[in-house]
Amino acid sequence: MIALAVIAVGALGYVTSQISSLQNISTTMTRTLATLLIYDITARMQANSAEFWQGTSSGYLGTTPINVNANCYSTSGVYCTSNQMAFNDLYEWQGMVSSSFPAAMNAKGFVCLEAVPGTASLGTVGCTNAAVANNPLTFTIKIYWKSTPGGSYDQVQVGTVEAPMLRAATFPLSNPIPNQ
């Protein structure tokens, strides 16, 4: 009887440690997913550097993206502007954020320009709308989600991206032959 009790307690301990491991793996997978989504919008923003440099008037700061712009995928010679591409990128990215997480997590993604880049508060979901005069070109990307269905937002992953450097390059118009 005592041996059976010892085995039962040991088995209970084993099961508890397995459940804890599964919860940690789930949390790690969710954070990895959020990081990959932050990399996705970062790459889109860097590829559209003309819009990136618009700072506070950038289409990436749109809180409510309009929709997919078919001209951004056109092969007929009609193309979208960098601002339209930013709205299109934001629309697609926010759709990926909401569809990549389980619906109960109610994940939301934001691109912000804030006075202190890379900060987030669980009390305020979204951008803090702080003064950006000191930081015109470092965007903060935030993804919030709920770890408990129906609960409050208690998880956030944050990344930053700086405006790509634009370098002036000069190229010779011709290669003169040196005098011999």
C-alpha cells in the first residue's frame, strides 16, 4: 500500500512537470511567432524606404488601414505610391497578426513612433502617442495578445526598426584613359 502511494505521488509529480513544460513550450512558440511577425513588417518597411522617411506622416502609422490595393500587385504598368504600399503592407500585416494567433488570444499589431522607442505598457494597448520630435525615424512595433481567453491583454512583444540609411553614390560617366 505504501509503495502504491509513493508511485502515485511520483506519477503526479511527473505529470505536473510535463504540463509545466508544455505551457512553457506554448509560450515560447507564441513569442517566436510574434518575433517573426515583427521581422515581417520590419522588412516591408525597409523595402519601402521612401515611405519610411516620411516620419509622422508615414502610411505605416495608419491606425485603420483601408484595404488591399490591387495596384500594388499590378503587372500592367499601373503601380501604387509608396504611401499606398505602406497602407497595403500594414493591412496585410495586421491581418497576419490576427490570423496567426488563436482567435481567443485576440492579437493586435501596431506600428508607432514614440518618444522612447521600444517600450510598451500592458495598461495601454497600442501606441502611446507621445511626442516624437526627439525620435522621428525609429519605429516601434508592438504585438499584444491575451494568454487567457476573455482576460485582459497580458502579453506583448516589442521590436524597433530604424530608418534605413540613404547613401549618396557617385559613378563616373566614362572611364578616361590615363595619358601615357
